[in-house]
Amino acid sequence: MPDPVLVDGALLSDDQVVHALELGNVVIAYGGGRPPSSLRALADQVAGPFSPALAAAGQAVILARRPGVRGVVALAWSRDLRVRSPADPRLGGFAEAWLGRGAPRR
């Protein structure tokens, strides 16, 4: 059974991340306790403020705390981008390009 993402800026399970990507969401993983303000601004700019309904529709940019992540890792279904800084301008382009493009429907 899928494990939906109900909050962002939190530690998410692998199952939650995979399910979110499958739906078409973009997940941006960072190390540390709180998401950097530049990541929050990017998520709001690309998709608007997080809500569980937006995530269920595959239209959210979800910020995910992941221990051990150095820099920032942006994830989409079968795609990733690794950058050193949360201010890297490639993050916005990645999120815009892949948001809503989840797993192929069967």
C-alpha cells in the first residue's frame, strides 16, 4: 500500500520518496535539520506551498531531510541532479522540467 507524503521538510521513508516520485512530484533532499530558505523559496515558486492534496496529485516540490546527503539532491521519476549548493540555479530548471512527469501509467 502506498505511503503518502503528508508533510515536507521532514525525514521521509524510502517508500514515501518512491511513491511521491511515481506520482510525478519532485523531491529535493538535503542534509541537516531544517530546509535551507532558498529551497523553500524554490519549492514555493515552482509548485506553490506544500499540501498533501498537491502531493497526491503529483504536483508538489517536496523538501525531504535525508541524513548523509551532502549538498542537495533533486529527484524525479528516473532522474536526479546533484549540486553542492541549495542556491544552484539548475535546481529550479530541474523542478520545472520534471514536475508532473511520474511513472508511466499501465
